[in-house]
Amino acid sequence: MRVCIEKITGRLIESQSGGETQAHLDTLLRNAVNAGYKPEDVEVKFITDAEFAEITESSKTPEQKTAELNAPIKARLAELDLKSIRSIRERLAIQPDAPKFLIEHEAAARDERAKLINP
């Protein structure tokens, strides 16, 4: 694994797999220069998978870190919401003043559940 990182921030600019020679590192340097970086502002080097994981983690923005932490919570909330919708629809559909569309949705859902194959 080879990487190009911005010296001042440690931010990952680019990574490529493989390569063993200076020519492979020079490719990363050329790419960085073509992207507008000065050669003296970047570092290109070979690294291990563990070092790559560390660089990747440290390069994440606070927003990315927050999004990763929130992802399983949001997934669980979506799961709970989906489970709640059926209960709410069933409860509301039996009310005397239930909207017609809700009664129709509940009937359609009941018909679809009846088609399920149970082991």
C-alpha cells in the first residue's frame, strides 16, 4: 500500500495498492501536484495495512465520525418506526372515524400478509 498525505494536516490525499519502487511513489506525487499541491507539502510513502487504517481513521472529519457513531442508532430507530407503523395503522383503522385511505391500506396489508408462506 502506498499513500500520499498532506504534511501539515496528515490528511490522506490518495492511496494506491501495490507498488514497490520509487517510480510507484512518484506516481502519487505527480497526482498530488496535478491536483494543485506543492511537492514540499505532501509526503508519499509505503505503509502497512495497520498504518493505512490509522491514517484513514485520523483523516475522518468530525462529521464523518459522528455519522459513523450515529448510523447504528439511526438504523435501530428506523426498525422501531417500521414496527410501530403497523401497530398504529391497525389501531387507527378500527376507529369509527378512520380515514378511508387508512382502512384501505390496512386491508391491503392484511391481504399481503395472508399470502406469506409460513414454514
